[in-house]
Amino acid sequence: MIDYFALLDQPRVPSLDPDQLKDAYHRKTLQAHPDTQSSRSGETDAGFANLNEAHQVLQDPKRRLHHLLSLQGCAPSSADQTVPQELHDLFPAVGALTQRASLLQAKIQTTSNALSRSLLKPQILELQNETKKVRERIQDLSDTSLAQLREINAEQIEGLTNLYFAFAYLSRWGSQLDEITFQLSLH
């Protein structure tokens, strides 16, 4: 396994400075870019790809935590997955919104005329507002998790694992709600 922290000259810690990470990435890619290298292009291409992957992993808190835990031999698996306590009440909220959005989308698809679609507009607006509120809660929890990430150290395995699972759920739910918002905006 490639140590992405070492590859980009970053400390092996849960929280990284985004500007320093970006600077290190740009500096390294300028040196390793295939267009600037004259020999061993296969090695150069692989090195450049590794730098890109390292940057993608380290800039995403969820992926960075997973990589850090993997390097420490404590990679979380789906069998170990637990829902952090602060996210328990979001499960039914996101589930209900997803179900209501699916039912509403089905109704919209079966409407055959503009009048029928216009009668659905209040339901669409209500669901958009509810989705926005839950999305704001998810963003608040994500911000809180990022603040916790800045305070925790790399030896606190249980805390890192809990934050990893929090980021995993929050990013998945955020994507689901973004998709619902997009689909509803089409009508």
C-alpha cells in the first residue's frame, strides 16, 4: 500500500491544511508530469497517477481517515459499521424524504397534462423545503465532524473510526438529498 501522506510530504494526521496539501500536490506534479519527463515514461505516468490518487484521497476527510486507519492496520469494514449516535435521528428523516420523493416522482411521471402537473407544485415545493432543512442539518453535522477531526490525534483509533463512519453517512445522505433536489428542480 502506498502511503499517500509520505508521497505528498504530509504529516500522518487526521486533519491536513488544505492549502499546504494543494501546494505539495502542485509542486510534486510539476516534477512528475509526463510532459516534463524525457525518460521512463511508464514510470512517470504511474508516479503521476499515484500523485493524483494521493491528492484525491487526502483532500476528502472520509477517504483520508480510511487511508490513515488502513496504514495503522485498523481499517474499518462494513461488518464493523456502526451509526454514530448523533446521526441516529437522521436515518428516518432521510429515509422518509427519499420515499416521498420517489412517490412524488412516480406521480409526476404519470401526469399527462399541464394542469395535473401544476396541481403537484405545492407538494414539490413542500418536499424541496423539507429536503433543504435536512440538508442543512447534514451540513451542520459535517462541519461539527470536521471540527472534531481537527482536534483528534492519530492514536485515537475509536474516535477516528467513528468520524470515518460519520463522514461516510453524511456524504452518502448529502448526495441522496442533492439528487432529490435536482430531480425536483426539473419540474
